[in-house]
Amino acid sequence: MNDVQNSPDFRNITLDEAGIKDLQYPVTLLDRANEKQRTVAVISMSAELPHHFKGTHMSRFVEVLSRYTCEFDGSTIPAILAELKQVLDAESARMTVSFPYFLDKKAPVTGITAKMNYQCTFYGKSSPEGEDFVLGVTVPVSSLCPCSREISSYGAHNQRGHITIEVRSLPDEKGIPVLVWIEELIEIAESSASSPVYSVLKRPDEKYVTELAYDNPVFVEDMVRIAGERLMKDDRLTWFQVTAENQESIHNHTAYARFEWNRDGGN
């Protein structure tokens, strides 16, 4: 049968990416408490398309992925990207794995436990410039406005928002990024807010969370700076970005702040 994808193209245009998006796929991840956790990821995979090829071989992305038994650790994405470059005769390849990550979270007073989900992303790239891997975690939080508390005779407005932390870590002796636990980034994000968000709260828990937030008012700017201070002290990290967004409860807009830092060059 004719291989149309490998037929020549005469427009002399190399495509930055060609591949597949939004593939739902079961994956197994490292879990700090339980060793492993199963979830379902949404995966995108792409490779550079050289100017002399008419098209890429879309089926090969899934074929390569299927050889890795759905288990993702620090070495999985680099290995997949290396194989993609080889089978597709490409100089660069990219992969994004987005998934919900679940933790058992106890209510602060009653101790009732329920599952809490956090949206996470692995991003990998392999190119002539080198290897890249970024871990991202988005954490729902609650914040109480310092200005509102200062100027109000009673009460203060608060809102639910989220903090997103993305990190790059140093490579180990094999060139694999040093492990940073998802749970570590969740802890940093939650401790940077007025209070965490929970799946289940009974009345004693709700009282505790409400008063905790009142005693810890923060702007989005505060949350980004608090998280940034902690992340800068982590010797494993070479780069990070922290973003905070509040879905304002008394305004028709979202409040936003971002901080990016690089160990070699500051922010």
C-alpha cells in the first residue's frame, strides 16, 4: 500500500508540531502515601514534521504510548519522546499529560475523610536544545480580603480561587528530573492561602475554616509571594512559576497575580 505520509512535499515548510490531542488514556502515577495511584489522563503528543514529508504517522503516537504499560514516573516521558523522534524521523517531540490526582483529605476538626481532586500536568519536550520537563499542579483554595477585613465593622468578603505551581527540577545522575512530589506542591499552595478547600465539612469544621480564613487574610499577591518564598528555598528546583487567581465574590472580575523565578537568572 502507498505510504502517502512519506511522500515528498515541495512547499519547503517544516511544521513545528503535528500529532494527536485529547487522547483519554489510563495511567498509573507515583503516590507518596500509597506508592501508586490509577487515574485517567488526557494526553497530547506531537513531533516536528520535516519539510520533505507530506504528513506524520498519527498511529505511531499511540503505538509508542502503548508500549509503556500506562505507568508514569520520571523516566517515562523522556523515553517516549526519544522513541517518537526515532520512529518519526523528527528532531523534536512534545508530550502533555493532564490528569486529576486524588488525595484522602481529613476535615480539620471532625476528621471525616473524603477524596479531594487536584488537576495536574506533566509537560515534556525533547529537541536539539535539550530535554525539558515541567510538573504543574492547580490547587483550589480560599482567600479572605485583607482590605475588606480592615475597613469593615464586621465580617469580610472571601472567595474561592486557585493557585497553580509549575516547576522544573535538577536532573539526577541519569539525566532524569529529580522527583518532586505532587503532594509537596499541594501543601505549599494550601498553606499560602487563607485556608484550604475541603470536600466534606461538618459544622465544627466549617467554624474552624471560617475563623482560620479570617485570621489569615491574603491578597492574590500575598499568595504568590508566600509560595514563591518557599519554592526558592528548595534546592531541587531550577525554575518555577506561581499563578494565583481569585474568583471575586463582590466584583465582576477575577483577581490575578503571577511570579516566575529561575535559579540562574532570578525572576
